[in-house]
Amino acid sequence: MKNLLFFLLATLFTLNANAQKNAKDEADILKYWDTSWKAYEDNDESKMWTFYAPNACEVYPDGSTVCGLDNIKAGYDQFKGLLEGAPIFTYSKPDIHFIDANNALLLANITTDVKLKGGQQIGGNTKFALVLHKEKGKWLAVFSSQTPIIPMPDMGK
């Protein structure tokens, strides 16, 4: 009986410690989310790129992929050359799903309004997925993707 009581107390202590760690990590990730968007909205590229791992990969709504921070930066510079004005992003608070202690998946709804030179407008509603990896106590983006939200036909409900 004494062993069972010890086991139960140890389990409760471990669960409480994990809950506190997850709460801290969740707060750190939400801060990451807010400060990374602020860097983007402020056009502070030197800060913006500090949120990415060197080997990060992205999949864009058109299906193209790019890996490596230098390649992501080059793609971003190329994209900026197509723009007429600054894109407008409206985003929800992300849902955070911990994969393990050092990896998390964030899911958020993002509405994008982008005007290209020549008057073309692109964007719309997307589901944004971001995988973060914690290295030396800092969360970094290792993968992101924006999937356009396309209404599906009614399946006879």
C-alpha cells in the first residue's frame, strides 16, 4: 500500500511539473507568435529572420517549396518586388499542439489581402501550419505552410 501511495504521489508531481512546463512553453510560443508578426508588420527583416531555423522549409499556397533560410530570404525579396503596397494579414490566435517537449505544431486561420503591381489582387482565407522546434531554450520555425481554404460541396448532410 505504501508503494502504491508513493507511486500516486510521484505521478501527480510529474503531471503537475509537466503541466507547468507546458504552460510556460505555451506562453513562450504565444510570445513568439506575437513578436514574429510584429517584426513582419514593422518590416523589421533583421528581427524577422531570427525566428527561423537555418534549415527551415516553407510550402506556399501555389505549391512551391523552398528550404534553407537564405533561400527563404531570397524568395521573400523576390515576392516583395511584385507587391504594390504592404500585404494585410489578419490572423487568429494559434492552436498549439505539442508533439514532444521540443516540438510544437501551431495552426491558425489567416486572411491575406495582397495587391500585386498591375492591379491583381491575391490572397484569401488560409489555414496556416507552423512547426516549431526548441533549441537552446528558443523556439524556431522549421516548417510552415499556408493551405487555401476552399469550400467543399455539400455531401448530402
